[in-house]
Amino acid sequence: MKKIMEKIGCLMLLAAVALSCREENMLKPLESNTTPPGVVSNVTVENKHGGAELTYTVPSDDDLSYIKAEYILPNGKLRTVKASYYSNQILVDGFSQPGEYTVKLYAVNRSEAVSKPVEVIIHPEESPIWNIYRSMKVNASFGGIQVTAENEDRANIAILIMQKNEYGEWVADPNSIYTATDKIKASKRGMDTTARDFAFVVRDRWLNYTDTLYKTISPLFETKIPQSGYRGFRLPGDAASHTSTAHSGMWDGNILDWPKIYMTQAAISGVHNTTVDLGVKARLSRLVIWDYPEYYNGRTYYYKGNLKEFEIWGSDNPPEDGSWNNWYLLGSYVAVKPSGLPFGQQSDEDYQTANSGLSWEFDINAPKVRYIRIKSKKNWDGSSYMAIAEIQAYGDPR
């Protein structure tokens, strides 16, 4: 028995040694060429906002793996960017301020042998965060604040909304604005009408920050207009409903499922109108619309009958003949996909934005109204029928 145990012990030891050797070999590069590859050559520079695009000729080494760029950002951090040897371009980014910076380019082979560096001088233009900061406008809104800004480069940024905590320290709201869209328009709501101090700063993904905008704001009063009072109010000239849907689909609490939505008949040409009685007279602040996500690549917004170019009108006494007399234009709108992707494609930000409900704000000087009329001029399909999953009106009914 003792000899059997000794043999088993020897076999286990040999297996452990073999496994150790195998793991050691797995950690080694598949090739072993310690000779550094040739250097990158013929480098040209195209300076951009917050960075530069470098174009070059890669060395002719057969075992070339990738090209890497190393540089120091203005905040003192070392940044490394890599590009496949199949490409002859690399983007160096993350610069918050314009100036003269040195970038070192290396060629690296499959054995991780690194070439001698080639130094390149770049002059990046001002980071996009500064144009965003200068264009930023912050105003009181119903139930909170509204932030607008221009982001022409579609930079991936955050606009941090800050308020003071109990110790008098500025603290960023976890629900600040995070986006890469070109037209930034976002609101923070759920506030009373008490005046309060805010601070706003733009930050990019390399933790570069702009200056801070300070503002004292008194939000306007706003509350939900109860859906329990909504009802369809068909007028002459309003588009016929899809036979499987009803007006009530817009206030049944379901934002996803067919046929618990409202859709007009796609076969009808021309502008499509639909009218809703909100059940109470109010100074309306906005209408939140949940578009219907079609069954395409999962569920897709900014598609088919979703509203793209449309108007919302309000009235306290709509004419029975369906004319537009005594109607007030609350707002004209063009829906924009945050990502800018082509029709039928969407990013996670696109989906989350639409799934949370698109908030269409009204003219702050509009009179009190009880009825709203949605005029669909063009949908994402290029026609004009509308597909709406849910609506929620807000305002001041006092």
C-alpha cells in the first residue's frame, strides 16, 4: 500500500510540473524575435479639436503587430494609444488646451519588441468641451432647470450639475447630463419653486474640466395633469385610427406592447391630426411622448410612424368644424436621434432616451388650454401617420 501511495505521489508531482511548464509556455509570446522592428516613417499631422490624426508609413517587418503612440496630457498623465498594423493612421486625443505637444510613435512586433521612437510635434486645437461650455445656457423651467448647448464635434462629454451639500461643498448630481449628441437639450426636474444655487461644468472622458458656470434659479411650478381625465376628442379633419388601436392606448400605462398604443391609418396621405381632451384647463409646460418601438432588431425607436416633424396645438374652446380657429401653437418640433446614426440603426443612448419618454416643451407664454392637437407632418418613415405608445401632460392647473 505504501508503494502504491508513493507512485501516486510521484505521478501527481510529475503532473504538477508538466502543468507548470505548460502555463509558463502559454504566458510566453508565440514568437520570440527580440530584434526591434523598423521605425515608423513619413509621418504627417492633421490637427483637430482636442487632438491630432497622424498618418504614416508602417515598417515592412513580417512580424509587425501594432503601432503605439505615447504622450503626456496637459494634466500630467501618460496616455498610450494603439493602432493595428493594417492601418496607417492613429488618433491621439485627450488634450484640453491648444499648444505644442510631443508624441512618440513606436512600432511593436509580435514578440513585444519595440522600435526606436519617432518624435512628432502636434498642435491640437482647443478641446470641444470649451465650445460646449461657451454655448451652454441654463434657465428656469417648469419643475426644475433646463440646460442647452452646442456640441458640433459630437464629443462624448458630461455636463455636471452641482449643488451644495450640508457642509457647503459642491457635489455633482449623479443624474447629470451624459451625452454625445450635437444638440444638447436636457432638463432636471422634480423641484419646488424655491430659489437655489447651481454650478455647471463640462467634463470629457479624460477628466479634463472647463471653468464653472454659477447660477441661482427659481424653478416654475409644475405637476402632472392626471391621465384619469384624458379622453379622445375626434374632430372633423382628424386622421382615422388604425383599426386595432384606440385613443386610450395613449394613457393606459403601457409604453411597449401592440396594440396598446395609438396609431393612425398609414394608408391615408397628407398631414395627420389627432385631438385629446385633457379633462382640465391648465397652463401646460410640456408633453412627454413615448414613441412606439417597432419590432426591428429587437425594439427600434426613431423608426416608421414615430413622430419626426410635428406640431402641438392647444385650445380651451375648439371649433366643432375641426378648423384651426381658436387654436394656439404650443410648439413646433423636429425629433433628432442623439447618435446621428442612419435610419434603422440606434445606439444605447438613442434607445434609453426614447424609452424614457421624449419631453416636448411648450411656449412659456401660452394661454391656459384644455385640449391638445398633435399635427404629424412627417414621420421617420417619410410619410405622416403617427404611432404613439403613451403621453403625459404637465403644467399648472391652479
